[in-house]
Amino acid sequence: MKRFLIILFSLLICASVNSEPLQKKHMAVIGLGQINCVTKVSQETYVTEFSFGRDLGTDPIYVWSTFTPSEAFTGYTFYVSLKKAGTPNVDMQLAVCTVSGADPDSCTNADAVVSSSTLTTSYQWIKYNITAGYAFSASTQYGIRLFWNGAVGASDYALWGYDSDESGQYVKYSADGSSWSTQESSGQSLFKIVNCVE
């Protein structure tokens, strides 16, 4: 009997020790399964481009592009496709905004700015995050606004690619963030919005 109890006690200890890693592994698998990062809305068709932060007389330091998601979701990571001309060194601020008359209305800034000095002479996806998330409603128009937070230059500036065949969407620019001019009345700049923080 004594030997039997010792063996039983040993088996119980082994079962207890071995069960914990299995449980943790299972929880980790569940956690990983919940991470399902998806691009929920995007424009990736390049047709042409326009500049901002460039001295053109109109001094476009704000640029703006609208989009309409087909489903409700919360966006956390926002990409815009940009490149540079010359050697700019100005911070660029991204904001997501509601729309009023095709212009920005109420805006939420991304967590951090990106320096235009990090751009290259080829288009690349530039990442911004809103870690608190931005809730989008289905079939509602929103927009992405970029702000060039510095002086404009004749040869040092940024460019944002866009598609010129997006009915009902707009690409616009502004010198002061309140009075907007239309670059393309059926256009949409290159962007992607992801439903997790990347």
C-alpha cells in the first residue's frame, strides 16, 4: 500500500508539472489566433502624382484625399505612398478626418510625425499609427490629410501618388488648412489602412 501511494503521488506531481506548459501554449495559440491584421481599405493604383511642400506660389502645405469604406472597422495603422524630390527635412503629420463638403472637418492626428528626410526618390509606403484606433462607419466618406510642417521649397519637397479615376472622391491641397483647392475631382491618393498596429 505504501509503495502504491508513493507511485500515485509521483504521477500526480508529473501531471501537475506537465499540464502547465500545455495550458500556456494553448493560450498562446488562442492569442495568436486573435491577431488577424487585414488591410480594410486601400488605393494602390498609381496613375499620376502631385507635390506638397513645394514652392509653387500656392504653397500647398496641406494635402487631402477622401475615401469611403464599404464596411465598419477600426483602423490602427495608416500607410501613404510618398517619395521625395531634392533633400527635404520637414516633419509630415498625418491625420484622419471626417468630411464636410469634400473638405476636412474633425481630424485625429497620428501618434507621431515622419520626417521627409526619410523618404527616398522612389515611392514607398510610409507608416503612421493611431494606437487608440479610429472607428470607421460603413459607406461614410472620410479622408487622410497630410501636413507639411515647415517652409516650402523650390526643389526640396514630397510627392504623393494618386489614381485619377475614382468617382466621388477628391484630391485637394491648401496653404492654410481651411481654404481648399481641387487637384482631382475624381481622384484618390495611394493609401492603406490596417485593422491592427503594425
